[in-house]
Amino acid sequence: MAKKSVATFRGGSKAGRSFSKVKKMVRSEKTGAYYFEEKMLPNELVEEFFKK
């Protein structure tokens, strides 16, 4: 039953596939500790996110 409901939520739309969830480890300037920066971005902007 779960497979059917998940398949119907998708609805044939490919709009959700044009985004990616990206995570990057960043070092804090104040404490020196690391934290993760996490965003949902269009696939075209993923490379720019990691170049910063």
C-alpha cells in the first residue's frame, strides 16, 4: 500500500527533480568549530555553492 501512495504523491511531475539538497562543512571564524551548511538549490547552482 505504501508504494502506491508514494507513487501518487509524485504525480508525474518532474519539477521536484530539478532541485538538489547540498551540504557543505564550514569552519566558524569565531570558535574554529566546524558546522554544516545545508540548502535546497536548483541543479544549475550546485557547483557555484561548493566554489564559495
